[in-house]
Amino acid sequence: MPLDTTPQTDPFALAQALSGHHLIDGQLVAAASGRTFDVVNPATGAVIGQAAEGNADDVERAVQAAAHAQTAWKRLPARQRGKLVTECGTRLAQHADELGRLIALETGKALRTESRVEAGVLADMFLFFGGLGSELKGESVPFNPDMMTVTVREPVGVVGAIIPWNVPLLLMAMKIAPALVAGNTVVVKSAEEAPLTVLRVCQIMNEILPPGCFNMLSGFGPDCGGPLVAHPKVAKVSFTGSVETGRIVARAAADRLIPVTLELGGKSPMIVMDDADLDRAVEGAITGMRFTRQGQSCTASSRIYVHEAVHDAFVAKVRARVDAMVMGDPLDEATDIGTIISPQQFEKVQGYIEAGKKAGGTAIACSRLPQDPALKKGLFLQPVIFTDIGPDAPPAKEEIFGPVACVFKFRDYEAVIDEANTSEYGLAATIWTRDLRTAMNATQRLEAGFVQVNQNLVVQPNLSYGGVKASGLGKEASLESMLEHFTHKKTIIINMT
Ligand code: NAI
Ligand code: MG
């Protein structure tokens, strides 16, 4: 069964079949230590499978396999590599339902609103990058008429990618699709909470890619991610996760003088002016806060500044929209909102809700907890909208990574722009207004990597994605991200005299 790569309909059986494996050099293999750890369904608390517990020995095997494979992979014509990556996208699209079910089971994200959508975007990312092979162009430089001077783009080598659990398929695709097309090979370290679906993706892709090009390890951060960053043959690290771990990874990369891309946290502002189309802004808050993903998003619009003239109406409308959402079994098509990922994260979010109440905020709990007894151990949490909360209260300032939005009332545009920019983060920002001058002014002044007016799109292929300030270093998802972060430029001079 583990080697059956036709689409599967039963995520429970698939989780079992994938259990206890890394994928190294084209093979599903056990951890060198023989150890595994539990993978838990957060909707019931039941163990659904096991993940191989990787350590430095597994990293060694995987990186050596990737280094070996890179020699031939980088010599394939770029369009040929792209074609194989496109083929991966086509094949993964056929697995969208299967992958959606498995990721829903593993992470508690609702199948219809989140998990199946993510599986579709995963495939799309491969299809997009697969077409970019011939864009790996260099330049000719007018240095000296007697010297032919050109630059060429070369792959960096073996890429180590460390990914989180919130949108593991998409976040992984944004790293490995461009890395592979550019001629690198990759070793991915999955997140402890979501190791199985990404392993399945790797398995499917290994039917198409030569062995060793894409390797997958599961394991704990310091024991498996640490050795990956430290491995002498890893030439580049791409990390998505917390600021705290991002700093650890960046320090380790600095010791080795290798480049690192960091996509870290956020506390993204959304500004609603008094002339905004309120219903549109309400929908923007629903998408922006990722209420259907329990707010577990680095771009979550978790600081919502609403002009005092429309504040109460806005809050009432957002509340009504979230109240109407169905919380329940993530695998049920009727469900809008699933569960929090883990007990630790559940406690962390609850801690922020308590801290917000202590700081004098009004906590409006929305939607209803599921009544099904089968879900009584599930990590379901009512989304909370805070009003009347000060800007320095912990939930107003810190990244919560949960379904908690803070809504602030404002009167003065200048003051609200300053307030929006006080955050240590700078990932995304939106402004909602019908006034062109206000919109243009805000797009220039908001400190964020991604600013939108009157809409709140999520990551899209070929729109550079990445933050400023503590939100990270470098961009992902675009052609530029492939060129800047997964290649280096070599200058070549041919003296013709
Ligand atoms: P984390 O940043 O610790 O984990 C992300 C990845 O890094 C995982 O694969 C983990 O195993 C790995 N890792 C952890 N320690 C490492 C180390 N020393 N060396 C190398 N790799 C290491 O995030 P975690 O623990 O899952 O969540 C903590 C908080 O981080 C959350 O509450 C949330 O606020 C934030 N977070 C932000 C994300 C984002 O996309 N910006 C994603 C996930 C979490
Ligand atoms: Mg951690």
C-alpha cells in the first residue's frame, strides 16, 4: 500500500500506510534510530499514524542523496526540469481530494473551506514554476569590445527547507518548485504536527523526479531541523515558521555563511475608512482573519482598525458572519471551521484570550462549539472578536496564530497609519476606502511586504510574497524569488584577443 500512488479515498488508511517513513533517495525508509512519534487527529485526539523521528543520521543520508542527485539534475536542460515539475503539478492536481482529506485529518482544517483548496493551490504552484525553466537567463555585459562578458544563473546546490504545520503543502511548494526548476535538489524537514501529507506529496513526486532530487524527513526541530541547517553540503536554507526559530536558523546559517530565506510571523493591520464599502470590508475581514483556518495564518489581519463612524456596524456584521459559520468535523463537507492544531497551541490561544479580558477588552465569542460526542476531545475553540482593547494588550500586539481578532476604533487617518506601523512585524496590510488619494497614500506608507486596497487575496503564483521588519527576509512564490533566492550569478569573461 505505501507504494500505491493512485489517488486514495480513505485518509485513515493512507495515514497508516505512510506511517514511520522518511523519503530518501526515492525510497520510503524508516528513521535511522528506528524511532517514531505519534500523529494525532486534533478533531478527536486519536492517533492516526506515526512519523519517523529524524536525527542527524537521517539528515546525513538525505543530504548525501540530494548532493549526489544534483550533479545530473543541474545538467538537465532547464526546460526539461520544468517539464518534470509541471508533470508533478498535473499529477498532484489529480490527488487534490486525497491530499485535502489527509491534510484535514492531520491538521483539523476543514476540508471544503481550507484543506481541499490548499491541495489545489499546491498543484497550481508546481504548474506555475514548471513553465519558468527558460527564464533562468543571464546577461551580456558591455565590459570591453574584445571580451565577451556574460553572466549565467547557476543553482546554489542542496536546499534545506523547513516548513510549519499551518499550510504545509502551499508553503512547501513555494520553496521546492522554484528550487527544483532552478537546478537545485531539496531536503524538506516537515513540521511535527503535519508530517504525513507532505510525505505523500513527496512520494507522488518521486514517481516523476529522479531519485534524490526531493527528499523528505520528519522529526523535531532541534534534532532534525538543526542538523539540516548545519550540514556542510546544504548550501541554502529556506524557512517558514516562528520568529524565535527563524532567529535560531538564521544564526546557524550565519555561522556557515550560507544564504537563508525567512518567512516569519505577522500582526497584519486592516484599516477600514468611513467611506469604505462596508460589506466588502466585512468579507475582507473574514478572509483576512482566516476564520476558516482558525486564524492560523502568518498574514492574518488580526489588527483591524475601523473608523468610529462605521465601527459598531462593522463589528455587528463580522460577528453575524462568523456566528453563521459551522464548526465541526473537518472532514464533513458542511463544516466551515475545524480545530486548532495542537493542545499547546490551544492553550497559547486561550492564554491570549484571558490576557485580553484582563486588560479590559470585550471578548465576543462567535459561532458554536460542535455538539457531536465523537468530537468532545477535539481542539475546537470559538473565534473571538475583541473590542475596546488597548493597543498594548498582549492579543493586540503579539502574533496569536489563532482565531482572535482585535478591532480598534479610530478617528484620525494619520494616527491610524502610525499605529498600524508600530508593530515589529510587516508582512501584509490592507486598506478599505473609496477615496483614491487615501488608498494611494496608504499603499506608500504602510510598512508591509504585501499591501492591498479593497481586497484581501491570499498568496498567488508570481506575486512576490514575504515580509519586512521581523516578518522575514526574502520573497517567495514569484519568478524573482526563484532567480534571487535559488540561483547565484556567475560572471564569465572570454578574452578574444
Ligand atoms: P516553529 O517555528 O518552532 O516551527 C516551524 C518549523 O521549524 C518546524 O518544522 C519545526 O520543527 C522547525 N524547528 C523548530 N525548532 C527548530 C530548530 N531549532 N532548528 C531547526 N528547525 C526548527 O513554530 P511552532 O513551534 O510550530 O509554533 C510556534 C509559534 O510560531 C506559533 O504559535 C505561531 O505563533 C508561530 N508560527 C508561525 C508560522 C508562520 O507561518 N509564520 C507557522 C507556524 C507557527
Ligand atoms: Mg517551536
